[in-house]
Amino acid sequence: MDYNNLDFKSCNDCDRGLCACAVGRQDRQLNTYDWLADVPGNAQSTDLVEVQFKNTRKGYYHNVNNLDLKKGDIVAVEANPGHDIGVVTLTGRLVKLQLKKANLKSADDIKRIYRIAKPVDMDKYHEAKSREHGTMIQSRQIAKDLGLQMKIGDVEYQGDGNKAIFYYIADERVDFRQLIKVLADTFHIRIEMKQIGARQEAGRIGGTGPCGRELCCATWMKNFSSVSTNAARIQDISLNPQKLAGMCAKLKCCLNYEVDDYMEASKNLPSKEIILQTKDSDYYLFKTDILAGMCSYSTDKNLASNLETITAERARQIIEMNKHGEKPLSLLEDNQERQTQKHIDLLADADVSRFDKAKKKKKKKGNKNSQAGGNKQPNNKQATPNNKTSEHSKANKNGDNRRSNNRQRQNKNNKSEENKG
């Protein structure tokens, strides 16, 4: 190829609607950054093209018609039966590397690209996609009526509407032969059943993880490896199921990301069973910072008592000294004695009476305000009700005395009449 006479085209903003020159971030899941897109002759190096369909389903096809395809083009591809509609997500040399990850068993699995989608193809495509949600709800009810222990998580119609893929989740093996017959009679299409796991379902749905970023299974992960609690133990992570579980209710896939680094770093740390002996006391390993290579020792096996933090190298030096019968003065470097921390009194220089001064100032302000407003009319008006109440209380006392006197007189008259009788 004559690279000197090639016509180069500069791309700005969005090229064909989604991204610039096939190297930008697209609006679909499992995006692949094509860092070879600007290399001359990259697209012509192979006729293989990566096409993505609904959610995370991808396929690889031969560009037999030599179409000028770029990232974001909507194409009609070969299907069984009919055709399907997808979006081009990758072209050039990187497609061969993606094929190795896909683990395609034979070259017959790679089909052809027919054409760039026409308006007629898009009308059929949108019509088929509009039936997906209703089909999923109805198929769930059919599976429930048949008593099958399975969950239909998603339905994907083919671009021409002749076939539908039912994605389901089941803990045990399910005999869905009767289900396929009922679904075919109900929807009058070809039925394909695909079993997926909880992690694959989370990748198809998408979402945001506790780290604040998009789910790994929805952005770049294709192969899911098993995750065990041993990965959390190696990294010294608390075995809290609420924190270790992801959006799929399974152990987070990111627990496996740094296990190798932690295992490599933990080889340089001393064993937990080794006791460091010094002239002042014996020290037990309490906790470790694996990546920093720091060890914290305590004089008690179970409690954090007299903690001393030293490096792993210093711990190995003390272990060698103990093997030869030597005991250092302390765990610190150069046999420095441990300095006892003095108790710090936070209120030593503080004036405790500062709160009382503030209260006195407030009282003074209140007295000044009362003195200043003593000649005002509202205060004079308030004095009159007090006088009235005092006069009223005096009148009540006089009335009570009169009543008691009258009762005494009546009692005397009654006694005198009884004596006469």
C-alpha cells in the first residue's frame, strides 16, 4: 500500500453519531478503546468486525462486501434464520485479539455482514424491540403457571422479529420443553433459551457500584472467575457480607484484582506465631499493614496494650537476635528505649470560669434594658394587674374570716337550745 498518497481525514466532535474516529467512549456497554484507529491501514488489515447487540451480547462477522464501516455504524448481519440488526463497536487488528477472548470454537461461527441498515430494516427493528417488555412479563406468568423454578430476566428479539432469546436464571436444572411449546404457540416465533448467572444478569442490566463507578461486568469484564472469601482474608479485609457483596448479591469481582500483590507482599512479613523478646517484655503480633510493610506488636495476645509499630525488616532483625539468645532493649531501631507517653491535660491552660463571665454579661445587659424601659407605659400597665390581684386576695381572706365566725355563732346557739330542751 502506498502510504505517501493516502488522503487523511481529520475527525472532530462525533463521527457518525456516537464517537470520533472510533476511539472515543461509546454509549454502549463493554466498550473497547481502539488505540490503533489512527494507524494508517488499520481497518484494511482484516475483514473481521465486532458487532454489539442488546446489552452485553456481541458477535464477530466478516465484512465480505468491503463496506466502509466505522465505530457506531448500524448494520444488518446474518442470523439463523433471517437477519439481525447491531452496532459496529470495533474494527481492525484489535478484533483478532477480541476473538481469542471470546473462545470461538470454529470459524463457522463467524458469519457475514449484509449491508448498512436501511430505513425499512430500522422500522422492523423498532417494532420488534417494542414487544420485548410485554413478552417478558407474559412469559414470566407462563413459567409460573407451569410451576418452573426459574426467573426470566430479559427477552431479546431479533432484528427482523422472527426469533427471540429468553435469558433466564435458575439454581437447579430446569426442564423447559413444555415452556418452549407454550411460548411458541403464544408468540408465533422461534424460541431460544439461554441460562445466565447472577453476575451476567447484573452486567446486562448495568448500574453503579459502591465505589461510585459503573459496574465492571457492564463496562469491560467478559469472563467471570470464581471469587472466594479467601481473597478477603489475604487482603486483611473484614468478612462482612454486606460490604463484600456486590449488586448481584455475590462476592465482588474486584476482590480478585489485588490478591497477587498482597500475596507477594505478605511473603516479607513475619509469622503471627513468632514472639519478639526484648529486655522489657515479650511482644505479640497484633496487626499488619501488608502493602506498607509495617507490623504492630502488643504486650498482650488479645488486647492492644503498649502498641509498637516497626518495619518488617526490624522485626526480622529481632527474630535473628532471639535465635542467637540476644534480646534488644526495645523494638525500636538502634536499641532505643521506648519513651513513656505523658498524660496530656487538655484543660491545663484553659480558664474554666470563662463560661460564667459570659452569663454575667448577659445578666447585665438584661438589667440595663429593664432600667432603661422602666419609665415606659407598658411597664406601668403591668403594675395595675398586680395591685388588683393583691386587693382581690385580701377580700377573699376577709370573706373567709366572716364565714368562720358565723359558723361558730350557729354552733353556740344550737348547743344552748339543746340545754334548754
